[in-house]
Amino acid sequence: MTTIPVEEVLRKKQTFERGDEDRRSLIDPRAELLALEAEGELVVQRIDREAVSVATKYGREKRIQKAHLWHHKSCGQCGHIPGYSTSIFWVMRKLGYDYHDPQDQTSCTAWNYYASATSNSAAQAAVAVRNFAAARETGYFPLIHCGTSYGHYKEVREELIRHPELRDEVRKIMARLGKELVLPEEIVHYSEWFYAMRHEIAAKAVRDVSGVVATVHPACHYYKLVEGDAIYDPDIYGGQRTAVVTGLAQALGAEVRSYSTWFDCCGFGFRHILVQRDFTRSFATLRKIEVMKAEADPDVVLTHDTGCVTTLDKSQFAAQAHQRNVGVAVLSDAQFAALAMGAHPYKVCQLHWHSADYRPLLEKMGIDHEQAWAEFQADIKRLENGEKRYLDWDDVDA
Amino acid sequence: MTQTDTGPGAPAEADARLKLSAAAGYADVPLAEKERLFDEVRADPRFGDYLYGCYECGICVAVCPSARFYDFSPRRIAQAAAREDAELVYQQMVEDIWECSQCFSCVRCPRGNNPGGLVTIMREVAINNGLASAKEALVGYSRIIYKIMSTGTQVSPDMLQEDAFPDWGPETADVSVNLDLWRRALPPETLHTTNTGWKVADSTLIELYLIWLHTGALDMIADVDPSLHAILTEVMEERLEEEGIEI
Ligand code: SF4
Ligand code: SF4
């Protein structure tokens, strides 16, 4: 077995230098933001509560605020996989951390931008900054649910740092809205929060997942876009792949198995999932699910982005009709963690919105899904007969 | 460059590297027009951040999902731009760019290029100039643009209809049949909506409309989809007028 020279790799990463010409992802965007703030160019929202320090790809320390977070929701999660968002909130509640779920939030609109290009740099930056300014007004620190919003906002941050003319344009637009050009000290993805909190989450686990085999699909827009800002950990894959998702699954006790096409995207394609789905289905099944099945035989595919859950989950149905080697549950890391912490599979994790069969996974986790479904149906009856208009957090933990 | 402007109807004796326009399925345009479009691509402030020349190593192609299933190559995208080959860039704008998945796997390029980012810029130029490929790319997509621009969330629960996603399995029909009840069963208060991802405040929507109008994002679709442009303009202007906001 080859030993990975982790120390050496980390040392090289920490002293990694690029010439002035190479303008790949900035080594320390936080320092750049603070410098621009000192010049009066923008306003930086600070981390002002207890935070966990984590390491990023080239060794920069990133801090993840634990509580008092402003949840920047994802339209694909809220719209089509609502158990994804609900699980994020539920885990945070269970750990006793306060948060704000705003109505003063728009989508990042990046799904549309990457699909149709019917927008431009200034509009994209203004949408991002409007959301960040709205977060700052509440005093809560932003936490981004969607991988694409996260990646896109990091790109926007880089563009704003590099291009003074873009800052001018966005500042003018913000002034018309009565807002300033605000960016947070760190742009944080929810999966980073789950990674940073993994030991607290594991300490509250009530279900044994040690018999569960997982494969992880790392989301492209999490670690490929502005790559220097993603979390890496020498103890996870020798620091050669992002540590989020895998670090959480391992802390919970699941077995994470590797597969050869881990770097491949899921096939989402932004426009393809909506209007060219033949590509999406083929890529998701031939390059991801079938490879995982053949090489790792997982009980569940864990991932951390809206598009990846949708693509990998929904693409399997058509392939099943052709007796392909597919058929594996697809969950977000948040849903998996919530299940391990005792969340209800339907009331919290909303698995009835998923397509690929998740029931064998639930059985492996010791969950009686028939009984759980009957409980959910009883709640639905209460809504139907007018006993309640909406279910709330007390209902899901009843 | 040996390529000459053949003009409409002239026998195609194009550069051997290029597809004949007859086979390529688009009408040729004068070289000056191709150069004008390429100049627009180059004028984007991000262009310099995305391109540093090309080693021709093909690493980007090896990781590109679209290269696997289409006649598409991020290496060709980077090279055409690096060589300032307006002919090839134009061909890519009418034929190739909509096949890219925008996954950005290609940013592992050892030269520091971002071919996917170049595609984003080329798409924007294609949209702004109303190119046929852009119009074609938006067929079937208008309702999504309408949704994101008018409501502030891109996908909504009521889009999950069996006829729109027949390949997603019977669960899609279950969702659409039970939609109202299943949304009311969600514990977060913001998620009880069916026609938006979550409840977006009215004041937030007005700010979003102002962004679309002031950045010219709304006008980008004036050429490629005039009717959608007219509908969205009306929706936004009416709403802003109600609020007494002058544009
Ligand atoms: S962004 Fe486009 S060109 Fe780059 S790897 Fe993805 S599909 Fe290929
Ligand atoms: S990876 Fe970069 S240098 Fe290599 S062929 Fe692609 S664009 Fe050129």
C-alpha cells in the first residue's frame, strides 16, 4: 500500500504561490474583502458568534459560525425535495442553535443563468448582494443551502473583488434599493456547517448506521468553482478530495466506499435536466449510479446539492425500465444525519418526494417505514378534516 | 486565416477544420460580423480571468461530461478563443455552447483556464445578439425564465407534473395529486407555497424587479423571446407602478 505524504502535501499547499498573472481563485478572499472595506468600497458582515475553524484546500483557515444563522434557501430543494431543507432546520433545532428562515430572500437565480444565460454579471452580483444585505439587516449570518448558490456567490465575490467597475455598478443599484454593497466575511455552505458540527451531530445520533454503506458524490459547484474555498482534511481521502459529506457520514459511523468516477459531475447540466434530459439520464446512470453499484454496491448515495440529489434520484426510474444496474437511495447528507438523529422519514425527511427506492435503506437503519407512513397519513388526515391548517415543528416530533 | 466570407448562396469552400454551413445547420454571416461578436466576448471583464492560453493537453476534455455525449470540446473552446479565431468562435456560438453542462470540471485546467466560463460569456453574447442558436436553446425554457424573473424562485412544487416529467417515475404523479396537502404538512412556515419554492416577501420581489430593470437583464431577452419580454415587462412595470416607484 502506498502511503500518502500528507505532511509534505500540506506543506506545499500552505506555501503554494502563484504569479501575478495567474488569477485563479484568490488565496484569501476574506483578507481582500477586509482591505476593500477599509477603503470604503463595501461592507463586510462579521462572524459574531462562536465559530468552528476548518481547513480549506490550500490551507487557509475558514470559520463556520454555529448559531444565529440566516438560511439562504434553495429553490430546487424547497420546491422539489422539501425534506432536504426541512432536515437542515430540524438538525439545527435539535442541536439547540437558533436561526432565521427569511421571506426577504430570493433565489440566487444562478440555475437560470447557467441554463439560459439570460442575465449578466451586474444582475447576478446585485441579486447576491441584495440577499447578503437583507441577511445583515437581521443580524443573522448567512448559511447557503444550495451548492450552486454557494459556488456562484463565491464567483460573484471574486468578480466584485477584482473589478472596481462592477462594484460601482452594484453599489449604484443597491443605493436605489436603500442598501449597501454587503458581503459576508465567509461564504458558508450548509454542508460545511454539518461537517464542522459532525461530532455534535454524532453525539446526538440515536440510530445505528454502522451497517450502512454509502458512496459520496461531491457537488461540482461546491469544490470546483472557486476551488480554494472548499473544505479539505488530511484525515479524509488523504486530503485529496473535499472532506464535507464524507467526514459527516464517517463520524456517524457509516462506511463510505470509493468509486472510480467520483470526480464526474452528476449530469444535471442546468438546462439539460429541464429541456435535454436524455443527456442527464444517460450520464447520471452510466457514469455515476452504475459505476457506484458495480464498484461499491452502496445502500445510499449521499450528496450535498440540490441538482445532484434531483439528478441522481430521478434519473434511475427510466434506466430501471431497461433492467440496468441501478436502484439505490439518494439522500442529502442533511437527511441522512437527521435520520441518524431520529428524525421521522416522512414528516421531517419527506422521503415520499424521492423516486429511487429508499425503503431498503430505512430497514437497514432499523426504521419501520410502513408504520412511519401510517403516522404521516394520520397527520394528513388531520389536515384534511380541518383539525389543523398546517403541521408545525411540534407535530413532527410528536 | 484562410477562411473567406462566402456569403449566402455562395458555394461553401470553407476551411477544412470547419463544418460546412449547410451541414452545420446555420446560415453563414460575414467575417466582420463574426469578429464583432468575438469582440463582444473579449470585452467581457471576466474574459481575462478565464483564459491564459492553452497547452492543448486535453485534461479539460477528459473531465468534461458534455464531451462524452456530444460533439463538444472545452479544449476547442479555449483554443479558438486563445488563437482569436473569430470563425471558429462563431461556429461554436451557433453550434456548441448550449451543450456545455456548466459543471466547471474543466477548471482543473493546468493553465488556469475556465472553458466553462468562456461558454457562459459566449452564451450571453449569443442571447444579447439574438442568435438563432440562442432562440433554439430557449424553446421550452420560457416558462422557467418567467418563473425566476417574476417570482424570485426558479422551480416551484407545481412544476412537478407527470406530463412534464414522465421519466421521473410514478412518485411525480403522487406529488402533484397531493400537492396542497403535502405542502401544508411541511413544518417550516415559508414552505407552504405551491407556485414558488418558498414564500417571498412582496417588498423583496419589488427589489428584484428593480435589479432586472436597472441591470438590463430583462432587456437581454427582447430579441430572443419578444413575447416573453413583453409579458415580463408588463408584470414588472404594473407592480412597480402600484408601489408608486418610478423606473
Ligand atoms: S463546464 Fe462545460 S466545458 Fe467545462 S467540463 Fe463542464 S460541461 Fe465541459
Ligand atoms: S485543460 Fe486547459 S490547457 Fe489543457 S487543453 Fe484544456 S484548456 Fe487547454
